[in-house]
Amino acid sequence: MAIEVRIPTILRSYTGGAKVVEGSGDTLNDLLADLDSRHGGLRDRLVTEAGALHRFVNVYVNDEDVRFLGALDAKLNDGDSVTILPAVAGGAFGFAAAAAMAQHVAVAPAAGRARVTAS
């Protein structure tokens, strides 16, 4: 059974730079195990220790979100196309950076103006 898997740029270091790889399996879980046997570490980037897909990873089988197809138990057929996409959250980096900076910088009022001092 041949299943085409599209790999996002961020995970291509696990596939030797390949954008598309082939794998096999009756379910998405089987496919990921097969891919991991040839591209070590790939499965760990997609599946949590508890055995569920990471929240920040979207996986599609023939353009259908696997969360609606049974997640890791989603059935696969010969010729299916699986696409792995990292979730994108606009502005998340900005909020994370602001929170990190808030832990290291204190703002104190001085003569009606804000003064920034490093802590």
C-alpha cells in the first residue's frame, strides 16, 4: 500500500529534505509508525507521549481533517494523500515575547513619565 505524505518545511530535516515521502499503513497511526522506522524522530514531533496528535499539528487525509476521521485511528487506503501542516497562530510570537520581556523589565513612574529599568 503506497500513501503519499507531504512534509512541511519544519519537519524536512527528518526526511533528508524531502517534501514528499511514501509510507504504508491501514491507519494514520500505522502510517506514522512506518514513516518513523525510516525517518527516525518524525512521529515524536507529531504525537504526544499520551498517544494523541499534538494540538499544533494539523493532518489531512485527502484534504479531510483527521480529527473528523478518527484522529490516529483514521482509516487509510492505497493511493491516499496525507498532508501534515503545522498550526499557525497569528500574533502568538508577539504575545510570548511581550510576556518574556515583562518578566525581565520593570516599568516605574518618574516625574510623570515611565522609566524602564532592567531587573
